[in-house]
Amino acid sequence: MRIENVQVLMHDGVFRRGAVEFDETIQKIEISETINVGVGPYLIPGLVDVHTHGALGGDHSDDSAENLQKMASFYAQNGTTSFLATTLTATEETLAGAMRTVAQHERPVGGARCVGINMEGPFFSHEKRGAHQAELLKTPDIAMFERLYKLSGDQIKLVCVAPELDGAMEFIREASQVSCVSLAHSTADYKTAMEAFGNGATHVTHLFNGMSPFSHREPGIVGAALDANAFVEVICDGYHLHPAVIRAIFRMFPHRACMISDSLGCTGLPDGEYESAGLPIMVQNGKAMLRDGSSIAGSTITLLQGIRIAVSLGIPLAQAVTAASAHSAKAIGMDGKIGSLIPGAHADMVLLDSELCVQKVWVGGQEV
């Protein structure tokens, strides 16, 4: 199969007009012009969401195989062709059910690839827990992680931890042997965060959210991530971060910013009252909050909506797309397979018009 006369997002992060030949994988890319001329249509890599909790009423913390299939189809229709099923703080029994579901999951026809699990919780600070249930928080427990990792079929690609907690450094050293470790929901200072990166952490969950502020005398996790060259997640939903902070992240981490949706199960549904991991949620004008107003609670956007918002704030399209695809793939060790338009990679692709609306999506060379 062949797509011609499109603006192809090349692996160097530049759009060039050309053609792509593919079957299940990308076979060949032909460039007709060496510079970016004109506007769309744009052919971009299938988006990679390493932090999504759910959509259409489904939640990756539950054990519903039917919901996982439904969410995989929703993601693909909206341009996300690979994702990490992201769990929330819950009991080990609940998490075990979610792990088994992913281990047994088979990608539905026309659905996105579930490339693993992002285990967000329960090893978090009480003070920075956000929308995680306080009574279910735990100190880092490597034995629990290993049990869940086995149940998942070795599919936990990211595990989150607050590095200041008792036992966290030992946990990071052990868990980082089999999974990427992300610092999250933490009161850690710069020194503690740097120690965590030195012990094997490589990632930061939703930068600036769920952590101490970036200060001129105490730069905290943000400053440590910069010095350690870590991957950092950025939520571009218009609520989690001020536009100036979004622009700053893309300048500070030009090759390490990973755009995420952090979407909840109410994504794709109208405003109203919902529940997320046992906590009551209120969605108004697309903003998800705990019903008592104490904390923002994830987002209701798709990754492509995040790209549109980022572009509206001045982030170049190529940079925004790369953050939502190639960077995220690299962060979880899957670069070269997903997230890039290069020969040999899966033919996971999205065709956008000049308004950045989806025209076509392919997963493994098959049109959705």
C-alpha cells in the first residue's frame, strides 16, 4: 500500500512532502521535496499515550476485558495507536485483576495496541496524593510489585513511586531492573530526587503536578529531572498547567517531554458526576475535579486534543506530535517499533487534515 503527496513527519522531527509504502510495517519513505512546503494533509506516527486511565466509562484499574476492548477501539479512532493501561491507587486484589486482564488481552480489530501497564500508585506521599485514595496509600513494597508484575505477564512498563518514602531507594533499584521507574505524587526535594535518578529512575509523572514547586533555592523534582536528563510527562488539557509552563517544559525538555492525556473513564462522555477508583468526580466544561473541590483529577481529553491545545499555545506541530509519539515510545524502550515513521516500524499512522482532524488511522497497516 502507498500514501502519496502528504506532509510526512520524519524521524528528525521535520515535516517533508513525500510518500510512504507499507504493509504491516513501514517499507519505504520517499521524499519529493527537502523542505516543508504548504499545509496538510499531515501523515504522523500513531500517537503513544503512556498515561491514560480510561475512556467511555471504562477504567484500567478494573478487570473488565470488555471495557479494555472498547477503550482500545476508542483510542484508535482518535489517533492513539499504542497505550499503557494506567492503573490508580487500589488494593492489591483490585490491581491483580487489572494485571490479569491486560495479560490476557488481545488487540481488537481496529483497536489500538495495549503495549503494557503504567502502575500509578499506591506508593505515594499522603500530602501530594491528589486524586488517589489516602487510606490505600502504601510505602514502596517490592514484593507486591513483583507479584503484580508476574500476574501482568511482565507487562508493567512504568511504575510510579514517591522517592522520599521509607524503602523507596531499594524499591527503585530493584524495580528498575525490569520496568521504567517514574517519580510521582511526591514531596521529594532536589537531593532526594537526584538520588532516585542515580538509583535507576528515568521518568517523572505529570511534571509540576503532584510535586513540590520548582523554586529558585529548592528546584525539587523538576530541577532534578532537568539535570538527570529524565523523561517528563506533560498534560496539555488547558487545566493542569498554565500555558507559559507548557511552553517552558517544551523548551526545558526538547527531547524528553512526553505528552500524555491522563484521561479518566469519563473521557468521551458529557459533563456530569462520575466515579474514578472509588472517588467521586465532577466534570464541568471538560474539567475533572474531585467532587469536594480539593484536587484536579486527571483529564477528559484525548492525546490528539492535547496536541491541538499545545499548537494553539505556540508549540510547533512537529514538536507536539513528536512529544506524543516518539518521545513516549523511547521512554518505555519501544522506539523503533512504535511512535516513528521509519522503515521497519509498525505501520501505525494517522492522517490529519489542515485543521488537525483525523482523516484516517492505520494500526499495523490496517485502516481503522
